[in-house]
Amino acid sequence: MLYARQHDRRAALRQFEHCAVVLERDLGTSPLPETRAAYEAVRRCKPGAVLPPTPQWTTLPSLSLPLIGREQEWDLLATACRQRRHGGVILIDGEAGVGKSRLMQEVATAQGVLTLNGANHAGGQSLPYQPLSQALRQALALHERWRRIAPIWLAELTRLLPEITTQFAGLPQLLATAPQQAQTRLLEALTQAFFGLAGDSPLLLCLDDVHWADEATLGWLAYVSNRLSDSGLCIMATYRAVDAERLADWQANLNRAGAVTRVPVTALPEAAVNELLQRAGGQSDGQALAARIHAATGGNAFFVLETIRELLEMGNRPDILADLPLPQTVRDAVLRRVGRLTPLAQQLLAVAAVLSPHLHYSTLMESAGRSELETVDGIEELLAHQLLRTDGDGFRFQHELARHAVYEEISPWRRRLLHRRAGESLAHVSTVDQVGLLAAIAHHFAAAGDVQQAIVYLQQAAARAQDLLVHQEATAYLDKAIALAQAHEAAEGALPALYTALGGTLISAGDFARAETAYRNALSQVGRDDLLEWASLQH
């Protein structure tokens, strides 16, 4: 499929035929049905035609096993996809690790429609509109679909997707408007983009972990919720209801519009655990072992798979039932696997737990203080043990729960050291002007106890957020900076400038009452003798 994505149809067909011969000659088998279907799709495709984009799914199963025990949820989601085919929202709810993302991936892939996806990250470290930008980038090769979108909206989208200018020459200049009007225009541009890409055929937009979405993305979801009917855009999103207070208004709007279907995902039944166990390793006492695993994990899909992986690595011992690890959730299973790593890989994994989600080769190497060769060796070991996986040009933890387990094992003193190194390494990244990255650097310096550096980067994050017209996020960054300065006497000198910046941000957001309070707070922080000098420095 790599050749196909590069539009080299002849090479793609030749590669498939070569692989089919090798499989038959060396293994006595044939290509999988999925591979055969991909081959047929390329064969039928006219030379020069563009294949649909491949979604960049963020969560993969821990073991190479089929989806098992989800027949009921599959049927509900497939029905919802048919009902919402012309526009609407499908919400998939369940606890962490229960298998929401895998289920969404499988069902979406089976629909046979244009599918785009975007991921949200824990800890508020997503960039403004990040999942939406990620989804739109996957479709940039579909030139004819983009031509359906008016140039005025394409121009607005260059705020988020500068590469659009390379595809469409002569776009109009961005209008100079008030901040709130500019923000509304950007929301409308995103709406027109997704509606235009859908056109006369359905578009499935899959958003993972929407309870972690940034405020800008939530703002767009609220903006578009009443316009989905007959738009051709169906939004499928996973979320955790227990963490979804920020989604309350959006869900209320969807309820009023009758535009939402909810599908809960619960624990796997014991029979599904038994089938997973048999497919993974074929234990002779599988039913009894499955019952033990189910009791220990509560049927949480991730816990189940990690426990099965643990058992496979331990080997098929005769005392396996008596010696079965009973994890405190998945923590023990993850830490047992970590304990089998080399000291080098363990150190890199701890560094990754601190850096996540900003895991790139250079930042891992710098934060760990390792040589290039040591970093390569450690990363390859972590990939081989499937604790990390590749994600674009970087890496991700196989599961967020594994990262938590590793992070909690790091001593407080080492955490401070690693957070300081993480902040320093991320500050060297070429895209350090991105809002989410600036906020992440601030987070690391705060966790390292370097409050003054944290405040500096929070100010930069707020300024960049202002440039992107996401005033709510800019306000949040300044509020964090003020809280840090108030809690640390050595940083109190930054308060006048912080309150002044907050006042300006609140005025842009139209919150004049809070802006007045912020300016009064700024004045209250300045002594009478310094007032005129400070005021002159601000202008």
C-alpha cells in the first residue's frame, strides 16, 4: 500500500504479486483477504487516481488478535452509522482501556466511506483544533474535493493548515476583523471544509478521547452540532462519561437537535476472555484460566490483553493457575514487563513517561542524556516489547495506562530532574512556537520547581493562543501563570505584567468585567513609588 499511497500503481501491483508468490512457495499460504481486497482496489483504480486517505488510528490492540466479544456493540454502531449516514453524532462511552478506540476503528473501517480521524491527548497538551487539523491533513491529496470549498474559507483555514497555500494559488487575503468575528470565521471555515469534503457522499470523522479535547475543538463541536442534519458529516467519538463534564453543553445541544446516538462499551464477558486466551496461546486449561483472568481484570479489554501477554512471556507452566498474577488493575502486569527490560530501556521508558505525548527521537535522547547509539538500542527494545509504538515521526505509549504505571514508579527527586530535562529539550524543538508545546514546556518547568521559567513559557503560550483567536485558552494559561506567581514569593514580581496581559486577553474575549478586575489587580501589585515607572515600561 505504500506504493499505492505514492500513486505508483504499477509498483504496487508488482509488489503484491511478488509477495503472493513468496507466501505460496515458502509458507504454503495465500495473502489475507484484507490484503487481497487492497490489491483489487488498486487494480481497479485508474492510473493517476487518488486513493482514499488512510486514517492515522491512535490506539491499536496489545496483541495481534481479532475483535472478540463485541458483537452487540458492533451491531449497535453499524446501525447507528446507517442512521446517521447523512449527518449526526455517534458517541462511544466506556472506561479507560475497555476497548472503545479499537471498536471505533474496526466499525469505521467496515463502513466503506471516506474516513478521517483525529486524536486528543491527556493533560491539556493538545494544540488548538489539533484533532480537526490532523483529520483535514489526511485528506489534502483529495484535490477535487477541496475544490468544492470556497476560496474565502480556504484562506481562513491557512491559520491552521499553512500547506493549503501550496495547493491553491491566489487565495484572498485574510480579513482584518475583530477577534471574536475572526474566531467565528475560523469556525465556519472548518465547518465548510468538512461539509465540502463530504459533498454528496458520507464523511466519517472519528475523534478519539473527546473528553480530552482542547477548548477550541469543543467550541467547533458546539458550533456545528445544530447543522449536521443532511450535511453528509457523521462524527463518531469515544469518550469517558466520568470525565466528560466539559462536554455537558455540547451533549445537551445534540439531545435537543435529536442528532446523537450513544453506544456504551462495557467489560468483556468471560467467554470472550476464554476465546482471546485460546487464540493467543491455546492453554490446555483455558477455561479455568480465563475465569481467573476475568475475575482479576474485571473484563477490561486492555487489562485482559496485558495479563495474557504476561502469561505468554512467563511460559506455559504447570502451576500457572496458582501463580497467576493478580494485577492492581494493569499496574502490576505493566511493571513486570518493565522489570524484564535492560536498565537502558527502563531509563528511556521513564523519560518517555515524563515527556509523553511529545515523544521524538531527539527529545528522548537529550532528556535521557544518552548517546545516539544507546538511544537507538533502547527505543528498538521498547518497540520490540510493544511498550512504545511508532506514531508518525515520533512514538507513543501502547496505552496511556501503561504510561501512568511507569510514571508513578519514578521517585519524586528523579521526576523533578526528568521534568527539567524535558523542558530544556522541548525548548530546542524547531516548532516551539506551537501553543501546546509551549504549554508543555511550562508544565515541565513547573514540575521541576523552576517557576520563573514556567511563567515565561505560559506567557508565550498565551500570546500564541491570542494569535490563533482562542482567547479562552490564552486566559487559562495566564491564570495558571498568576497562580504560580502568587504561590512563590520569588516570582511575585511578574504579577503586574501577568494581570495586564490577562486584562488585554479578556477584552479581546469580550469579558470586560473580568478585564477591569485584572487591571485593578495589576495596579494593586505596584507600589506608589514604582507606579509611574511601571506604567511607562508597559507603553
